[in-house]
Amino acid sequence: MYLSIEDFIKTWEYESASTLKLFGMIDEHRFHEQLAPNVRSCARLAFHITESIGEMMEKTGLHIDGHEGGNDIFWTKAELISTYQTYSDSLIRKLRMEWKDEDLHKRDMMYGEEWRRGTTLDVLMRHQTHHRGEMIVVMRLLGMKVFGIYGPAQEEWAAMGMQPML
């Protein structure tokens, strides 16, 4: 659980930049390709990651600019990147303008449970990380390059002259 708005924002800025970088690496021609019936496409995963920012924060009363809900997918990578950037920037701006650190202890109904707002921010962060990991697997299986968010990716090991850890 986050106890400080600025602590969340500091982490979010890194994670958001990593998400945008990953979205930028998606092959536009394979954006909607689904590997198997129970495996989401990059477009579907990216939509879920992005839409969750507005959807989760709405439950706390924080309206994210541009979030109207009701859409079901992004049709282009450019639309995805633009929307994610808008939502992420709005999240940071609205948190700074509308919440104080003590608001992180307020409780909201979230998915049939009562969560502190600091917990909601933590779940939002971990939720994004989880689905970004799924996307990396899908991208790899579709033959796309990825980058290391928390450590080197295979190509980055090779660029350092080291044997990739497989």
C-alpha cells in the first residue's frame, strides 16, 4: 500500500515509461494477432492495461481525462500509445491536484471488497506489471523484440557480449 502520493508517482513514472516503450515495440502488423483462443492479442492486453487506469480510478472518484469507458479495443498502435499517455499524465496530474497523502487511507468499494486508496494504487501498479509480462510473452512468441524492464532481455545480454540467460 502506498502511504505517499509522491512515492506512487515516482514509481508510476518509471513503470509508465516502460509500458509506453513496450507498446512502441509492438509490430503493427501483428498487433491484433491472437496466438490461441485463450491467449489475448497485444491489442487486447494493451487495451486492458490502459482501460484499467480509468476504470479503477473512477471507483475512487478520480476521473481520468479522456476515459469514457465502453470501448472494447484499440485499433491502431498510435491510438493505444496516445490514449495510454493521456491516461497516465491525467492520473499523475489529478492525484497531485485532488488527493492528499491522508486520502490514501480512505476506503472505496473495489470489486466487491473495501480497499484503501493506497492499496488501489498498489494494485493498479501490480496489475499493469502483470499484464505487461503477459504481453512480453505474446510478443516473443510472435517473433518481436522486447527490452529488459528489470534486467537485460536476451538481445541486451548479447549486446553486452554476454551469453543470454535462457
